[in-house]
Amino acid sequence: PLDYDTAIEEYGGDEDFLLEVINGFLTKALEQIETIRKALKDNDTEAIMREAHSIKGAAANLMAEDLLSAASQLEQAAIAGTLQAGPVMVERLHTEIARISDFVEVISSAKP
């Protein structure tokens, strides 16, 4: 779900710091998804754009291309005002975040 080796390089080879960053991101991202879900119900496109953009930026920093793509699509839909598929897009975000979470759990459990 992310290019882990490249991400480690981007974080100066500090795998422990990278894992700390990812775990912080995962916590924040789950909160952001809830904000997006509420914003969809309220038809608050500004909030959807803001949160999707934030997730997109973090995904880029973590080399998480699938998550970046999902967040970008949601952001573009909010900009265009075409959020009929919004709930499906949010579920895709959630799925990608869960994939990263599972990946990090495996990496963390394999560390000595």
C-alpha cells in the first residue's frame, strides 16, 4: 500500500521515525474520514475538499500512491460538486488506510 523503501529513504533512513509518522497519520486520517462522512451528509464540499487535500498530501509524503489517488479523486469530485459517488469514494479511502495500517502492523511485528 506504500513504497516503504522509498519512504524510509525520504525520512533519512530512520525507519522508527517513519513508523511513528505513519502511526500518527493513521490516527489523524481516521478522524478525517469521519469529518468527510459528516460533511457528505451536510453537503459541505469545502470540508470535503480540505480533508481530502490533507490526506492526499500526507499520502504523497508517505509514498502511498493508491491512497493518494483515492484522496485526489474525492477532492476533485468535491471541487466539481459531483459527490454522488462520495460514500463509495470515502470507503475507498478507508480501505486504503486500513491496508496501510495492516502493512505497518506486519512491519512492526517483524522488527526485533
